[in-house]
Amino acid sequence: MSIRTIIPGRNTQDGAGVKLRRSLGSNPHLRMDPFLMLDEFYSDDPNDYLAGFPSHPHRGFETITYMLEGRMRHEDHLGNSGLLETGGVQWMTAGRGIIHSEMPEQKEGRMRGFQIWLNLPAEDKMMPAGYEDIPAEKMARVALEKGGHIKVIAGEAQVADQQVKGVINPDGNKRTDPQVWDIVLNANETVNFVPKAHWQGGLYLYDGTANLAETELPPRSMAVLTPSESITLVAGSEGARLLFLAGRPLKEDIAQYGPFVMNTEAEIIAAIQDYQTGRLTQ
């Protein structure tokens, strides 16, 4: 396994002024099919996150929000309300349309986590919207020999003779068959795993240092990988934490305008009109 390209993380703002770091999606050509965007939010300063993400619409994709530290409240037009806390995950399917908010439920302290935008195939972009809240204690883990672990947020992980499936999408959804793992390695620990054949995948190093095939991974940037039979990661002297993302590429045209992701410009215009006239969620 080798690195095909590096997508640098760039500091930006979103919502009502939340400061974050965006790698995937930092421009329309920097994606990793089927993943549209990866945002990391990370701050000890409440001024960087308190404004949150007030009510806003989406259509045509799914979001996976993973909280490392902090508390965030989700509410949407379907009547769903969920508190995302340390270690937990929220999975939202925008489908044909959802209007939701994501607001901090803390006034101080650190807020850190990730939001991933996962594309939907053309045939599913107008499916009904949905929402699922998964607390930390329901997350599956693979224990590693030297004390590290892989937390399986989506998909399944197989290391040596251990195989663990994630709890997200329990209906067996195979639209893009995503693999989303949080890999935690102790100092100088090695892990080897086999990704799904021909899936598009990448690694985002967010703490510590690590090498892939003797190549040092860049911090807080997406390393898009070439397809291979196996991946071997070696943590540095400080240990390492990484997100591994992989999925079945859709290989479809993408048209995006802010919170709407469709296949054609005409569909984007229709989404805007539907939102303006109140039809987005009907």
C-alpha cells in the first residue's frame, strides 16, 4: 500500500462561525469517492465553537459525526433530538431533504471531533431522510496486541483472527459500504489489516506520528491510498491516532451547491427551489 496523493487540511469556518480544519472537500476537486468532505473541529476556546450550526437544509448525501470530546445537540424537522457526547456517533441521511441544527451543549472546555459527508448514489438521493444516534458504549472494538485498538464506527474490521462489525446501519445498507475506523496505536505499535478490494481509501493522522510503508504520514491531512492487498501502519514514539475511511466508489457526476449534493445542475436548482418554497422536506 502506498500514498497516491495528499489532500492538505486547511483551516476554515462553517455554520455560524465554527472554526475547523477541512481536507476532503476543501475544493470541488479534492474528494475521495464516495466521501465528499472531512472536517475536523478542535478547540479549547469556546469562541471557536459556541455559535454552532443553526438550522440549515441538506439533500442528496449522508453525514457521520464522531465526537472525540464534548457535547453537541442535534435537532431536525422530523422531530429527532439527540445528544452527541464524547465517543459517540450520529448518522444522518439527508436523502430528499432534511432541515436540522447542531448546537454545542457546553459553555467551556474542549470540543473535538469529525464530520464526514458520504455521497449517495443517484438512485438513492431522493430517499426518505433518517437519523440514528449511537452512544460510545455500543461501539465495537478490535483489541491490538500491544494495547492499542481499532474502534469500528462503520463497516467491519479484521485484524489477524479478529473480525468486528460496526453497529451503524444495522439494516445492512450497502449503498457505498463505508469503512470508518478510529485507529489508536501505542508507542511504536504496528498494525496490519486488509481493506476491501478496489475500495477507495485514505488515512487521516490526527494525533502523534505514524509511518505507512516507511513513508511518514502528514499530520491532519488526508493521505489517499492506492489499492493494495494490505496496509501496515507503524506508530512513532508518541503513539498515533488515525481515521481510516474507505468505501465503494460511485463514479457518478457530482453537482454541489453548499448543503445540496446532486448529480446535475438542474437537480441543484430544483433543490434550491424546493427549499425556498417549503417542498424540500415533503
